[in-house]
Amino acid sequence: MTSTAFSAMGTTVIVHASNERAIEESRVTFERFEQLFSRFRPTSELSRINRAAGRVTSVSDNMRRVLSTADDLRARTDGLVDIGVGTAVHEWGYNKTYSAMTDLDDSPQPDAEPRWSLDGRAVRLSTGTCLDLGGIAKGWSCDRVVEAGHATVASAGGDIRSVDPTLVVEVLDEDDTIAAEVHVGVGALATSSRSKRQWKVGGEPAHHIIDPRTLRPAVTPVLSATVVADTAAEAEAGAKAVLIRGADGLKWADYQPWIRQAIVLWHDGSVFGNARTRVV
């Protein structure tokens, strides 16, 4: 077994695989998906779709698959995880890679309700809507790499997919101290945090997790939420929904059969888990 880390999709990707050839196949796969899904590449398929807002656009098979996944997860989270908030993400300052970001003097007033639909290979965005595949694309890509047999474990910015039955993942607090150790095994884990990527807007802290109900950075007592599910895309959506729901997040997670475990780090440093959570 061998492992390596490389940069892709705006984050660090870590892959565990049986040999160097599998590692290289994983690297090539992530690069191919970044060329499709990146909102920072003007030549990406996603950028082409966003430029066509207001009319119907035909998409590639892989784009159709990731959009179908996003559509399903939007429904499962009652609209709280919606890739259509890209315009708000942009207007709140996350309009370039995080390392190049700067603070904003004034708070924006986004008013374009995110509306998009998928019908087969045809996607329609309402005028003013911009898609941001973000964590969904990262999780989905990890799922594809592992399901294709290229890797036993793939992690993209903390979105993890595994076929290693022994895999245990450390959940860290804001000081990078271990808050919990979670058995993932054959499955997936993702963490959504409002404190890892922060900047200031109008002198106040802002972050990249937009609440579709307000089109503003989510106001929540949860600093970070971690979810274990079958796939990394599901874990990513579950973690974001738990974080945005705040005080009701863990209770909501208990009623979602697709969420195996959920853990939240509270604003005061306390750590809580839902009824199904088992730490090691």
C-alpha cells in the first residue's frame, strides 16, 4: 500500500492505493474532474454553464451525474444544500481561490433566488443564478476514484471515501486537537466548518457556507459538523445541512436513514453526537 498528496480542486487530495500506477490514475481522474467542475477556470464546463444562465444548456455525462447527485441531495436536505447559491458565494467575496481572497468593505445584498433544474442532459439556470459545485464535486470525485478501484481511500479537503474496513478518522477541534475518533470503515466522512475559511465583510467575519434561505453566510452556533454516510457526496451534504440547521441539526440527522453518524463542535468547544454516533 502506498499513499501520496497532491493539489487538485482547490484543496489537498490524499490518496491511498495499492501501487504507483493506481496513484497516477487517481491524480489524472481528479485533474479531469477539476477541468469540468471548477468555477475558477473560465474554460471549465461549469463556467460555460454559468455563462449560459437564462437558457438551456446540454451537459456532458459526468456533469449530468454530478448535477443529478446535487439535485437529489438538495431534496434530501430540504433545500439547505443547494449548488445554486454560487452568485451569493461570489458576492460575499469568495470569487477567487481562497489563498487570493481579500476582505470586502461593504456587505452585499444578494437577491437572486437560486433556481436551476436538470432534465436528462439539459440544465437550465434562471437569470442571475450561478452554480457552485464546491464540496459536492469534491466528495463525488472521491467516490468515483474509490468506486473505480483506483484507491482504497481518497480524501479531498477532508471529504473522505473508503473501502478500508479498519479506517478510523480523527475529528479535530478549532485548535487542531482531537475532539473524537470515528470509525468510518467502508463508507465516507465529511466535515463542514464555518471557521476554516473566513474573511471580513464590512468589518465582520464572513465564511463560505451560504444559507439558501437568506443568501448570507449561515448564522449557527455550530462551528463544524461531521457526518458519516455511505458516500462522500452524501456525507458532504449531510455535514453542511447539520451545520446550517444549528441547534436542530443533530435531531434532524437522527431522522435521516442515509446519515450513519453526526458530530458537532459547538461554539463553546463542546462536542456532541447524534444518537447513532459511536466514537473509538
